[in-house]
Amino acid sequence: MKAISAIIVLAVFMLNHNLSGRNIHVLTLEKSQQLARQNSFKMRSLLEDFKIARYELRAARNRFKTQVNLKFDLPDYSETISSLQDSAGLHYFPLKQARYNAYLQIEQPLPTDGFFYLSSGIYHVQDYFLQEQSFRLNTRLGFEQPIESFYAYNRIKSSLKMAELNYRLSEKRLLRAQLDLEYEVASAFYSLYSALERKNIALQTLRQQRDAYQLALNKFKAGVIAEVEALQMEVDLGEAQNNFDLSLVEVQQKADAFKQLLNIDLQDSVILNTDLTYPIVKIDLQKALEFGFKNRLEIQERKIAIEQQKLTLKRIDAENQIQGKISAYYDFIGVRQEPRYYALNTTFQNAWEELKKRPGNRGIAFSITIPLWDWHVNKNQTLAQKARLHQQQMALKDLEITIKRDIRNTVMELESSLKRLQLLEKNVAVAEKSFAISKNRFANGDINSQALALDRNRLSQAYNSRLNALINYKLLLADVKRKTFYDFVNDHPVSLDDYLQQE
């Protein structure tokens, strides 16, 4: 008996004081979730995907703004051999030229997929064989507009639309991953907490069984009960000790899994700080369905895929429609050729005077392409794309039904879990009173050890049942949150900004 008591005391001491790890982490559920978000490779990768989509969306929007480019060649030198054939025969002579130029391009895109542009350049060429130099000033105002963008396919708007869809999809994926990770951490957190509580229940049962065994041993020595009852109490004590030892192993296993999820060193120690109270939440099923349909990643992926298929269909269909382009320009040109020994500023001034007095070049064009016959290649491609689109639309309808069933079932499970939890709390109170009465009756000799063991097991089962119901209820609250993107505990929609502000 003394050996058994020593084992119990040692086990309790090791469990309560085994915090010899390099670091001790006191963790609430919220802190655990935040730590997991910071250390999760998947979350960091999805966050980078979200940033990529955001930058690409900004780039697509900025394509509507003025673009300016400046190009220089300082210098572009070349040496070649050229030939000239005349009545006297074939002559060869070297070409040694150095070109210097600066070119400015200003372009203003239009929502109609066309653009205005202003291009201006300065070109200076020195010919070392002919001992000449030329200077050219050129400025062009122009306009180009594809006509199919008015009735078929607008590339710049389609690019913006595609970037917006990708951004929305990336946003939903990141938010869903945040909620999934939140649920996963909650599951691991409560799993460890459950193991700790089962350990406490096993320890309480062990202490109760130790007291019962001591009482039975005293009664046996006094000749009140038979030896078999005292022996049965000793067997029950050994079983309680074994259950307690198994609970310690389970705690260690759950703790290691929890540390791995949070990327905590396995040699470190964790202490859970959790609130044992629970909110009584009534779920509005219509609100849950509304937010679920609006935000669920699966639905958003299908809807975005449908929008992308529509854009692809427009692009394919436009390839077999009348295409054309309107273009116009006006050039200001000044060209001057002088001997090489002329000063550069003199050549430039002469070219500038030439530009001012020389009439500008101008032009306007309207080109059109009319598809006549392609053996129905484009028609079949269009029909194939329409079939893909119809396939996506059917899949979306089926998915909406599946998600509706999923949300309804989860809400009903939550309501049933709450009722069960409230019922089991009453059951625990009854079991505690019943066991206290049985202990007194056993001490008075009114019942035997088997009846006492039955009430003790009933109390342990009541504790475990309430614990499982409490954890199941809290996990269902987290499950409803990730399935509807709505926090019914705090009564507000879930936003990605709520998580990004924590980074």
C-alpha cells in the first residue's frame, strides 16, 4: 500500500512540476492561433499569393494611365563594307558610321482599347567615310483604335477583369485558409485540453479509489467485510493507477502534436489557459446560408471560373468577327545634312529651322479584315467553350445544394450539441451527489464495494461525457464560422483585414 501511495505522489509531482523545458509557453486559444498563423508555411505562401494578385491588379489598373519611355543609343557605331555597281563596274567602299539618338514615347491608353501617343526623337549620324553628318528631328502625334473592341472583345478591360477575379479568388483562398487553420489549431488545442482533463479525472478517480481501498482494508481488518471485497478494491486501485498512467502518455502525445502544429520545440513546455465557460449561441439559419453562399471558397471558385470562361468565349468568338483598326498621325520633321567639320549646334539649328518651315507629314488609315471561310474551326471552338461554360454552371448549382446541406447539418448539430451539453451538466451534478451518498453508505456498511465502484465509474463517465460535449460544442462554433464566414459568437462577418492586422 505504501509503495502504491508513493507512486501516486511521484506521478502527481512529475506531472505538476515537469516544466524543465528550455522555454515555457503559456497559451490561450487566440494566442495559439496567432502563433500558428505566423509560423505556418502554408499561410505564408498563401499570403505571398495574395500579394502577387494585389500587385497584378494594381498593374492592370495602371495600364489605363499614361506610360512614358525614354530610349538612348550613345553611340551605335558600325563598320561594314558596301558595294556600288555602275557602268564602270563593281566598286567596294567602307562604311564607318556612328549613330546617336534619344527617343521619347508618351502613350495614353483608352478604355476603348485604343491609345493616343506622342513620340519625339533626335537622331544624329556621323559618316567617317563621306565626312558628312546628318541631324534629324522628328515628332509624331498619333492615334490607333481597334474597332472590334466596341462590339467583340476589349483586351485592356478583359485584362483588368481577369486581374480583379484573380484578386478576389486569392483573397477568398487566404481567408478560408485562415479559418481552416484556426479550426485546426482549436481542434489540437482542445484535444490537448481534453487529454489534460481526462488526466485530472483519472487522478481524481485514483485518489477516490485509494481512499476506498484504505477504507476497505480497515474494514477487512476489523472483520466487517470479507477478504474478497478488500482484494477487489486492490484490483480496482491497480486499474485506476493504470488508467492514470495511460492518461499521462496521452497528454504527452497530444502536447507533442500541438507543439509541432505551432512550430514549438518539442523540448519546450506549454501551459494551456482556457476559459471553461461557453456562450449560448443561437444560429440564424437564413443568415448562415446567406453568408455561406456569398463567401464560401468553393462557390467563389466556381463563379470566378464561369466569369473566366465567359471572357475566353468572347475572345474566341471575336477571332471570327470583322476586325479592323483606325489609325492617324501627324509628323513634324526636320532633316539636315552637313559636312563633318560643321559644329554640332550649327547642324542642330539648321535641322530645327528645317522643321519649322517644312510641311508636316500626315496620314489616316482604316484597315478591315472580314473572315470568309475557315471550315467552321472557330464555330467549333466556340461551341466547345460554350459547353465548358454550361458544365461549370451545372456544377455551381449542384455545389450550392451541397453547401446548403452542409451548413444546415452543421447548424443542427450545434443546436443538438448545446442541448446535450446542458443536459450533461445536470448529469454531472446528479452523479457527484450520488457518489457522495454511496461513499457514506459504503463507510456505514450499507453497500458493498461493487456498488461503490459502479457509482464511481458513473461519475467518471459523467465527467468525460461533459468534457467531450463541451469541446464538441466549441469546435462546432468554429466549424460554423469557417463554413459561413460569419462569427456568430461576436455577431459580425469575418474579414480578411481582421487577420492581416494581426500579422
